[in-house]
Amino acid sequence: MNFDADQWLSVLGMAHKYDMAGIREKAIQRLKNTDPALPPLKQLVFARKYHCDELVDTPFQALVAREETLSKDEMAQLPLDDLHRLIVAREKPLLRLLMERRCTNCSRNGGWHLRCTNCGRQQAPT
């Protein structure tokens, strides 16, 4: 069958509703490989709705990697646990970068503060 991702999502919903394990598994496999895929947020939301852990990792990684911040509407769609996991995954590289910033006065790592934790000099934001 040559369904698109939205059609396979509908099949998954029906299979979930009527407890059809074989069709559910086929829909999950097709959703993993359908091109074009569902948008990451939509796939993550429906993976959680239909309890499909197999469909979570790829869209989650795409949301972590994207440069655009999540809108309030997007955040509202996500379960709190996923939202927290996403925020933590996105902020770790930024914190690491800020902790490696050098003080212009004493050349030591200045930390993430605007004031150097070593010499106390005010740092210019970068």
C-alpha cells in the first residue's frame, strides 16, 4: 500500500483503538520509513498518544537539533516529561559553551556568569 505518513497515522490510530496488534506494528514500521515523514512534533505527540516508543527517538532528536525555539503552542502539545527532556537536551551544549568562555582579564574560564568567577571582573556578553 502506498499511503502517506498521515494515512499511516490514521491506520495506527484505528489499530490502537481496536487493539489490532499486527496492523499496529505494520503502521509503526511504515511510519518509520515513509517519505516524507511526519513533522517531528506531530510524530512525537502521536507516538505518545498511541504508546509507540519506537517512534519517539527520531523526532525527539530532530527537535533537539533544530535551531528554532519551540513556540508556546508547540510546548503545550508535549507531555511535561518530554518537554523537560527536550529542554535539558537543548541547553546542555549551550551551558558547556558558556562554561568554556575565557575571561578577558585573567584568561581563566569565566563560567556562565557575566562576572568572572576568578578575578571578579565584569564580562561583556557574547
